[in-house]
Amino acid sequence: MLLRRKSIFWTLWLSYILILLIPVTVTFVLYSNMEKTLIDNANRANLAMLEQARQVVDSNLQEMEQFGVQIATQPKLQTLLDD
């Protein structure tokens, strides 16, 4: 009788553990996929912001270069420098 009780206990215990492990495993897999997706999205967003910053800086540098050319070729400035 005692052996049968132990057998029933172990059978129930094993079934409860298996029932617990199934959702835990599924949750772990889903969490891993979600984490990978979020990391990829964050990396893409960071790269997009860096690209935008690069474009703004390049645009500002180009404007500064154009201003420099305009100042250097300004005829009134040339007469001031000659004096």
C-alpha cells in the first residue's frame, strides 16, 4: 500500500512538473524572440538617427563652404582687402 502511494505521488508530481514546464518553455521562447525583435528595432532606429545626424552635419558643412566661397568672391571685400 505504501509503495502504491509513493507511485501515485511520483506520477502526480511528474505530471504537475510537466504541466508547469510547458508554459514556462513556451514563455521563454516567446520572450527570447521578442527580445531579439526589440534589439533589432532599437539598432535600426539608432542607425536611422545617426544617418539623419550625418546628413544634417554634411548639409551644414556644405552651407558653410558656400558662405566661404561667397565671402571670398565678394567684390566689395576685395576692395577692402586691397586698401
